[in-house]
Amino acid sequence: MSFLGNLFNKGPKPVIAHSQTEKLDFLKASTNRPQSPGFKTRPDEYYVVASVELGNTTTKCILTATNLNSSKSYLLDKTVKMTRDIRKPKPDEEVFGSTVWGIELSKESVADLIKDTVLESLHKANVDMEKDLDFVVRSTGVTAGFATTQEVGKLVIALADGCLNAGIPPKKMAPAMTTQQLPKRLQNFTLLDNISFDGAVVSVVPPRGREVVANEMEGELVTAGIKLGSKWTEVDYRNPCVSLDFGSTLAGRIVNKEEPYANTIGNFLGLAGVISDSLARGSKQVDPKGGAALDLYDPKLLRKGDQKKAKINAQEAHKLINITKVPEGMERFGTVPLDSTRAKDAGTTLIGCDVGTNADGLGELMELGGQFYDEDGLPTLLATMDHVSAIIVDRLLDIAFEEKLVLPGSILGVTGRAGITGRKPNLILEYTKEKFDQVVFVEDGLGLGAATMARCMNSMGTPKTPLGGNQGEHCILKKRMQLQNKKT
């Protein structure tokens, strides 16, 4: 750190990949601009993807357009609704699960919410469903009310029903098998004639065998999304890497650097944003049943918080927070269904975050939030939430390093509302400075991950600016082709 940095007690500035917002009409116009004389390159083309997600706190449709030459992605629209506002299941509808806050879900109620969210987003972005939209990826962070990892599939089907009810053609939710199945404008950008989709997303394969945790797809998407978002920075966030997604629940991966495909050797799961939500609810300044930390967040108030007292409060809160390597024999941890035996067989270590046992300690955390609010006020409570999240990151990573899962040279990537808002990036950077040389924070990691997965499923890589492979190395297309030829 420089002399001036020490003098003013300023640490390194976090590297944050902010979403770049643009209008699709402007991007489309740029593809038709004349090229410079003597400089031949294929015109830019944009791949438009909708990420449709039902989360414990928010339900979103995020529309992105990715430049298929540069791999840079632009945000067209982000429509966000509060999941707590989903309509109640009707008497004749089957309740097949609930959010971590106990909001009951039926197939029909989920489909209705998704339909409305998707149509609103497309309208706001002026994106034509038939002509402009190329692909839709559905995902969910809601795992609390499900008995097994397989039952989460019912929710994914409900998400698909919502998209279909909105009028999205089924072909836009399934990968193309041949180049000819893609729109003509995209056929020069696919590598389907050279390589087929074999399950690897940006050169990472999931744990071997059947699904080991219910939030496995979330971990896959956010890892891919951080890789795409980092293209707006100088950080080469490729393998080996560690990803953490701090939505309402925790997701993320620890990835090695095997080639052509790296392995998922660690998986994060459990509670994340709901921990801050509980502290917020305890203040009684938000709805005690549906309120979230987002409802309280105010950057002006946050700056008035007592950081020293906030850190002390966070350490007190962490006495209720259980962060550990998930023991064998567990079927659920931090509300997330899992198969610990299958995870062990797959060579994947599970690291979880819980409050009490499967969130039964959230009530105590709410009481503590009320105490903090009464004693220190709202600004310091907001600061406390930032410190709580940063310490969660530190404790999770301590276990990952103790288990010798993190390879030298790994880069840490963080996304999600409870990981990138407020002063969390600065605090996380401070806690991890001895663990990682580089850390990158990415907005909308899940949405960017959907855009990336859609490209992978249709073999739309960018060999000159690869997302997959290892840091500082060339594209792995040739190695992938050799691998697939060996199998045929």
C-alpha cells in the first residue's frame, strides 16, 4: 500500500464489473456500420438471452445482449418483482414447496408470476419475442421447502410453463442440434459443426454423477456469469477460480484447472441474504413477514454508521451462524437438500452456512437485529449487515483453504445482493487480501451466467477472447475437439 494509502487508511479499490446498460436498437444499428478500408472482420452480432429466475426474495427477468465477437455483454432490461407478492395457491392447486420464508408455491401461481415478469421485461426493452429473443434460461434459488434434490425439477417445470404461457416458443428453451436450426444471422458464429455441447459450461463440468445439491445449477450459472462479467475488467477470471453468490441463499463453486474441462471440487450452499434480512426484520422497520434488507438499504444512512461498533455487532451475530464442512449423512443443510454420499463419491466437498439447524435460529437473529437497532440506530445496523456478510465470506474461505481445495493462483469472484452492495466489497477485499491476489465483484452474475450457458449450449464460443480454459492461456477448442473425437 502507498504512503498516502496508509496515511488516509485507504486500502485497494475493489474491482467491480458493473452491468453495462444499452438499448437493443442501438446495438443492432452498430452491426451495420461501415468498416474501415482494408480492415476486414465479421460484423458484430448480438445474442439476446432472457434469464428467468424465481428466488426466495426476488423474481427476475434479466435480458442481456452479448457481442459474439468480443464476449462483452450488455444489459437490456432487469425487471424485478418481490417473490412475497406471488398470488396464493388456489384451493384446487397443489402446493409443491415454499420459499425460505414460508411463501407457498403452486405450479400455476409460479407460472402466472413468471409470465407477467417476462412480458413486462420484453415490453420495457422493446425486444421482439420472435425476431430478437434467441434463448431463455430458467433457474431458481428456492430450495427451502423441497424434500429432495429431484423435487426442485417441479419448480423448473413451472418456470417453463410461465415462459410458454408468455408466448415464448419451446425451441428458444432447448439447444440447437445443428447449425441449420439456428437463425441465419447466428449461423456464422456457432461452432456446432466442430463441437457439440457435452455438459461443460465455460470449460467446467459439474460434480460427476447425479445432482449432489439442489442449488447446483445456481453455482454453475454464477461461475459462468462472473467469467462473462469480468470481461469488463482487467481481471482474467478463468480457471482456477472460486465463486460465491450471495442471493437470499448461498451458492458457488471451487474449480480446479484440469483441461479441457476443470472439475467442481467444492460447492457452497446454505443461507446468505436471508441472514441480513432477519437482522432487518428485527428492527421492525420492515414487514416482519415479507421484509428484506433491500427495503432498508440507504447509502446515505450507511455512511453514518459506526463501523467499529458494527464489527463488534457482526461478531456477536456470528455466534449464531454455523459455517462448516457439511458432515457426511446430511440430507439438508441451511435448508438446501443435498446428497452428501453422492457428493463424496463425486469428489466434491460441500461447505455450508446455516443459522441454527436448517434456519431454525433465524428468530434469534431477528431478536439480535432488534437489539442492535434499539442500541445503535439504523445506520449502524446497516453497517453491521455489511460486516456480517464479509465475515461469512472469510469463514467460508477459511474452510476451503483448510480442506486444501483452493489452488494457488485462484481468483475469487463474488456476486449477489448480499455480497456486492454497500461497503461489502471493500470489507471482503480486506478480509481476503491474504488469501487471494485478485478479487472481482460482478453485478447480475446469475443473469450473465444464463447468457453464457445459452451460448455454451449452442456452441457460440469466442476463440479469440475465450471465457473458458485457464488464466493466461489460449482457447481450448482444439483440445475439446480432440476429446470428443476420442469418444466417437
